[in-house]
Amino acid sequence: MKTAIITITEDARKLALKLKENLDGDPTVFSVETFNKNVKKVLSEHIGYFDCIIGIMATGIMVRNICGLIKNKGEDPAVLVMDDQGKYVISLLSGHFGGANGIALKIAQICGAEPVITTATDTHGKIGIDVLARKYHMDIDDFKKIKAINSALIENKVDLFVPPEYEFIFEDPMVRGSYNKRKSLNELKARFNDVSIILKPKKLVVGIGARKGIKTDKVQKAIFEAMKLLDLPLERINAISTAEIKENEAGIIETASNLEVPLEIVKIDEIKRLKNASLSSSVFVYKKFYIPGVCEPAALIAAGENSRLIFKKTSYDGVTIAVAVSSND
């Protein structure tokens, strides 16, 4: 997630620095940039780049400056506003598919603020179909049908059809409390009367780098910790990947076998050709193999063209983990 924090007052600027310090340490946050004043200019020049925009200012200022720039549920970034004393954080736009509701809760925890969330499904204790799709990294075939499905959710009238390999979704208490469970042989689908939405899972790949001779239990623990931070079950993993320099590591091979997912080996030449602005770089790895790293490029390449990282390189006792999802374009 690429985040922009826009401020106006000096108190807001200080609060922004506190937020940035905390978010920089979050493996799911890839960059945090702060901007002071010039709200209209910042928004018009950068709205297409950032996944999340936090305005520490009056709500009215943000509304007046962003209203001509927003497009639709599938494209708009998460937009939040806070007062410069950090008392309230408001999920203003893209609360569901953009993730603003979840981000509001995260920021509230950092600052001790009161989160303000007004979406109907959330206030009724339900998980909207667009939130479910975001959480489990799935595409929605028709955004125009979201309103009808989410409205029916409130009255427990939506059936969720899930194939066997995705039945773990119903272990989520929010899902279990929102949808009527139905089995399917081939696709995920939410249906209310004659309205239905198809959910297409993206390919989720865990990229692994590790020191020589790494033990299986350490690899498995690292993956578990990363997936826990992503709030995803291990069953959501579609593949594990690593670079060919690690293809004979028993700890990685055994982990893929234990998780019953394919192990995909990425060639060094593929990593050298990869161009992606979100990649971090290891001086040690570059000096030895002339590549920026292992886990991030391995995850991105195995996830496919135009894939993106959702979990940046993080070290766990001799193991580095990154997670990427496909684009489904």
C-alpha cells in the first residue's frame, strides 16, 4: 500500500510524522509520503499513484478538493480524514474495496483515535462482498451489483457458493455470520434472488529467501507469521517461489510439500530482467548474484505479469518472506 498524508496545520504535520514512523514499519505498507498544504495540487497530481490518502484537516476541505477526481469503486483510493488533535479518524471514501475502513481501525490504534465508519454492512456487523473480495484478494466481475448484494446481506438473504478448496472462508466468523453457506464445484459466487457476483481469486504467491541449510520449521514459522499479519489462512497460498540459487534447499522444498502447494523456481536471468519500483535491494545478494534480492522478485515473477507485492521483504530468523498477488488483468 502506497500512502500519502496531507496536512495543513503545524499540529497536523507533527501527527503525520508520528503516523509515518509507525506505518513505515508495517510490512503491508510500501511507502509513506507526507505533504504540507497545497491540498488541491497534491491531490490532482498524485491521486492515481497512491492507494491511500489521509488528510489531516477538516472533512469539508477534503470533500471539496477530491470530489472532481474520484471515479468508481474499483479505481478510487482509500480516503480518510483526521482532525489535527488525533481524536477522530473518518473513513471517507472506498471504505470497502479500497480498504479505508480497515485502515481507519489501524490508524485509530496507532494514535488512540476514535474510528468513524458509516458503511451499513459494518454497522450491522456484516462483511460486505467487496470487503470479502479485498480481504481474500479476489476480483469482482461486476461492481454495479455490489449495492444489491450488500443491501441483502443485512437481512441474511445472500448465498455464498464456495468450491472445496476455498471452504476455509467460512471459518472466518464475519463471513459465517453474513452469508448462507453453499457448496460449489467450480467458482465462488454470491447470489441474492436473480442478482449474482462472481469472485475470481488472484494467484497468491509467497516468495522465500533463506540462508543455506535453513530448517523446515523456521521456513514454516516465517510463512505463518507473514500470513498472520496479512490476516489470511495458510490455505489461501497458491504457490511458494524462490530463486534457482535456493532450489535445492530442503527446508523450502519440504515446506511447500507440507503446505501442499507447488514450489516454483525462478531463474536468475528472469530476476535480472524484472523492473518493479517496489523492489527492495540487498547489497549482499547483489554483490554475490547481481540481483536485488530473492523473495520479492521470486514472488512477483511467479505471480505473473503486472502482479504486485502485498507484503514487503521481512526477515524471520534466517528466512526472508514477501507475498505477491496476480493482477487478473
